[in-house]
Amino acid sequence: MKKTEKKPELLAPAGNLACALTAFDCGADAVYAGLSKFNARERTENFSMEEMSKLIAYARLHSRKVYVTLNTLIKESELPELVQYLAQLARLQPDAVIVQDLGVLRIIREYFPSLQIHASTQMGFHNSPGIELASELGVSRVIMERQVTLDELRTMAEKSSLELEVFVHGALCCSLSGQCLFSSWMGGWSGNRGKCKQPCRRRFFSRSGNGFFFSTKDLYTLEMIPQLKEIGVASLKIEGRLRKPDYVMNVVTAYRMILDAEGEPDQELIKKAKNILTSTYGRKWSSGFYTPESASSLIQHDSLGTAGMLCGNVSEVGQYGFKMEVMRRVHIGDRIRIQPQSGDEGPALTVTKMMIDNHPVKYAGRGDVCFICCDKEIHDQGMVYKIGQSSDEMLPRIAALPQARTRLDFNIKVAAAGFEITVGNGLNRKWTKDIQLAPPAKHALTAGQLIEEFAASRSEVFCPGKISAEVDGDFFAPSSVLKEIRREFWQWVEENITPDETFGDIAAAMERFRRDYLAMYKASVQHETESVLVRPDGCTPAKRSGHVACSVFDAGKKTDEAVLPCFCAEDRLKGLTSRIAEAYRIGIRRFRVSSLYGLKMLKDYPDIKLIASFSLPVCNSMAVKELERFGVSRVQAWIELERGEIEHLVAKSVLPVEIYRYGRPVLLATRAAIPADGHIHDIKHNSFSVRQDPKAALTYVYPKAVMSIPRVPGTVDFYDLSNAYWNEEETATFNFDLGLM
């Protein structure tokens, strides 16, 4: 990445219009927001298409940006609805769409190319080969995996031509991005689908004691902003789409102060910004994974990892609310969360009515016992945390917001005969203006002048989209003449073109997708052989005749398939490159790719067979098509999918589909120091094991039960004996019979 003097963008979360407007008012350059479906924060309010239109219109008017999150995994049966969403977004033209699923990425690139693509952190890009692959995918920006260090980020930025975006503040996930199955294993509520139940915040029990073994502190990086600027990061991202406007206001204000400081911000300014942040009611702060020291202390297992300020305890639960023993002042309009002792996520609510001794009050102070009215299920003896306070909902301002105007693309040609403007958007209509232009006395008319002039429009229906211009000859045109021609052109547009006509190319794209999708065929698997992943200690596939697979670091002459690791830090790439070369030298020609970076590392090896395997998610046939483009010859259906969705995928996949039929999958992988090892369980008797892998510098969480599902016709079997034995007694079918939320 070429270093420039350009200041990084400050990117804020927007769970609704009030949050978005607050972010812009406080200095955010851009916001990211989700629609009602297909985004990683489906639990928040999110935007209707009409609200998104208003937000985009407002942002354009004020030279700000809006990125729309479509950052979840998409099932095969959801593709038609997804295409409808993308068609509507193509009309609105946000500044980018944030994507996790390879199938979504392919659909955008092939059918809606006017949409810019940002690779979500959920895609798991964490090293240089991954970023190179992202460029080949058609991505313009990569949102980095949150578990990369500052030194790794610096190295990647020096090598990358893509924009890099990093998180600078807010809640952290314990797991590597896009790889957590923890919530999904406990009932189908997938974090990869925006429905995480946050089991990592629970209390767990082990032989050596109990604690919150996976509950991380919040990210805070005020002092690191100068380093991130120096590295050349394009965007600094604040986490928090579940949060309210008061949080957005405080965090954006604080980071804007530091970002705008010249050079190193002085301690007085840091202190001032910190004081603003203290009213955001978050968890304890840390530097996240940016330094090894911070990663080693990121989890404080003896502390309940709840966001907010403790302000009281539930003393009694009633039919219409609960009694609270007040420790800190609580006011009407405050946002509170009632947290169970287990660490499970408790209900959140806004205090709208409270009483002391049956008399309505506006606030309660320390020592009071107040009754808070609510209709939610409250846990007895729960702890009450203040997580926000009343803020301006901006209802009149929001009601007055106009929707986005229709963007019109056009090309301007100026020649001796005058002006000819061709409207794009699939219309190819021409408007001409015969005018005699004089030769220039000093400066000739340029394409840049034309683009700048025609970028203005007073139309309430249309606004300029992509404008191109060319001048055939040397001419002079006074500013007043250009303005008059521009006004005439836009008047012609309003009189002769309707907004619906301009979306003909989008309608054509939808029809083309429909035809292409119907033409996709199921691949034959009759000659495909099962595979068995084994442990380094040589556990054999018993009497089975399948291919023997193991880690590329343990591959030997008896290995048929070498598996690349799901995570390879930047400083370990050299070692991995050597191991791949050695595996190829001894005759291994089948490689399993468990993360996208692996496609780049293997691209120059001839005559090899590539298999996309867990933990690389493949949920739909369009993702399969995208992997086929990179030489993949077999895909493993995403492990979270239920029976029906696997069958839908198999029916449309252009490559053979493999099924993870047996084994203990990794539910969570992390670089954080986990203060537990061996067997653990939660209060609901869900059992797991924690294992630390010094070679990979990762800690893994596995379920106690072995996943075991029946065969799916038309697929290839995959058995994982890396952490399981044949015929174990305690088994589970994961989401296969349950269904993935």
C-alpha cells in the first residue's frame, strides 16, 4: 500500500437513522448499516429500504458515505430473495456493500457490477496472500480479521494495493472471525447468520474453578491512532450497531478529536477524549489483539463480561416488572440490561415508568428501592447495568428526510457541431445541442470542466451518477453558457425519462441471473472417494478405503491429502510455503483449503486437486461457482447447514459436494490466552474441551459430543478423526435435523 498523507476515514455504526445522523453530526466520514435481513446484526433495529434510501440521500448531500452490510452466509433457498435485495441496492447505489459469502460476492460482481464490494471481517482475511486473493475477487477494500497484530498489519499494508479497514473501538469476539460455531452448536443460532446468542459471555466450570473463560474486554485504541495513520489504514471502524445514539455520539466525538490532532496527540487531549468515552457504559478496555501483551490479558475470567455500569440488583420479580435495590442513580429514559448471574445475555429495556412506594418518579437514587415496569422476563437476583441514556430520537428531522434521487449515468461529447450527451443506465438515449463554440483565447475547454459542471443538478428526481466526457477539438465556452446547457439537459431528462426506465439494466441483470441459475447443473460424484482426516499420531481410517488426510505440517509419504491451516499469521507464511513445497515434492497432489488465502498459496502448483474444506464456508451454488474459478474441484458443504439446505445445494452445485459426516469440529478458535484447559461445562450442562496448540499459537474449543450425521445421497463422505475415534457413544447431529437460524 502506498503511503499517503490522506487521513483515514472514521467509520461509525448505525443501527437506525437516529444513530446515523448522530454519527454524521459528530464527525463520522461514513456509516455502516444493515437491512432487515442478511446482515450480521439482525438483532438490532436495522433499516427498511425506504430508510436506507433516505440515509444514502442525506449522505450524498453532505459528502459522506454509506456502506450496507450483507455480511452473512446465505443458504441456497435464499438466493432468489437475496437477488431482489441486491437489485434494490443497485438502484440506491450505496458507496459499498460489505460481504461475507462468496456467492453474494460473485452475484454482485457478475450481475450488479455498479456496486462496490468490501470484504467483511467475517471472510477472515489475515495475511498477505489472502489480501492478494481479495483483489482477484473484485474487492476494493478488506476489513481485516480482528486478531491480527499491529506489526502484522504494518507488513500487510506495505504489500497491499487494496484499502484496509480495521476496528478501533467496541466489543470484541473471542473467536477468529467467521469461524465461530459456539452459538450455533447450542441450538442453531448462528453468529455467521447474525443471530449469535453470545455463549462466550457465560460462566463456565472446570476442574480448577469457574469463570468467564471466553469473555473479552472491549477494544480501545485512542493512543494507537497515530500508528494506524502512519501505517496507511484507509478506515477506522467503530463497532456497535446494537448500540444507541448516545454511544455513537460519545465514541465518534472522542475518536474524531484524536484523528484530527496534528502529529502525536498530547496527554491533555487523550485525557479529554477518554473522559468522553467513560460515559459509553462499555466493558473494561484493552488493545485487543493488536499487541501480544494485550492478547494475553484480553480475558479477565473472574469478572462478569457485561457491558455497562452496575447500578443495582433485582430484589423481587413481579407480574408487571421488578423491584430494584438502587446503587447508582437511574432515570426515566435510561437504557438498562438485567444480567443473570450465569453470564447469559439478559433482556435490555428503556426505563419508561418507575415507582417508589407506589408513587411514580422520574429517577431513583442510591439506597432507594424502586419498581421498574416492564413486560420482559426478568431473572431473580439479576444485576442491573446501565447501558445507555436518553437521547434525541430526531423524529421530526427523520420525517423530513427526502429519499434518494435516481442516479443517471451519461457521457458528454463536445465537437464542432456542439454538444451530444448520451444517457446510460441501459437507455442509450441522446440529447443534442447545436451551438457554435469559439476557439480558445487562452484555455481550452476540458473534459474535467464538463464533468465538474454537469455534476450539479437541481432535479428532485434525478442526480448525476457516473459522468464521462470528451472534447474533440479546441473550444472555449463561458461558464454562463455551460450552466445554461446543463439546465437545458436536465430539463430534457425530467421531461423525457422516468426513474423506472433507468433501471432497465437492473431488470435485465435479474433476468440474466434467473436464466443462468436455471441452467446450472448438478455435478456427478460417482467416481469420488471419501476422505478421512487423521491425527499426527497415525490414527488410521481402519478398514475404510478413502484418502488419508492430515495437516500439511504432518504430511508424509502415506498422506494422500495435505490440509492447510485455517489461520496462518504473516510471520509463519515462509514456513508454510516450505511445507507445501515439501508435500508436493514427496508426491502429494491433493490439498485441502480451509481459508481463502490458501487458494493464492497453491495457485502456481500444476496438476493438483483442490478441495474447499471446513472452515471455509460454502453454503450455496454461487459460492461453488466462485471457487471453481480458482481451480477448486470439490467443495465441502458448510458444516452448519441443515439436511434440506444441503440437498438444495447438492441439486445446484457444479462441483461434487462433500459432507462432514463424523468428527469433532472446532467450535471456536482464538489467539487470546484462555484461562482454562481440558474439560469445561456451563450451567446448562453443555460440555466442551479446551485445547491449546503451541504450534499454531491458537486455542481451540471442541464439543464433548461427536458430530455424526447420516449419508446424503449424491455426496462424498468426509470423516474427521483428528479429534475423535470411530463409534464414540455420545453423538449429536448439530443443525442437520434441527435447522440453521
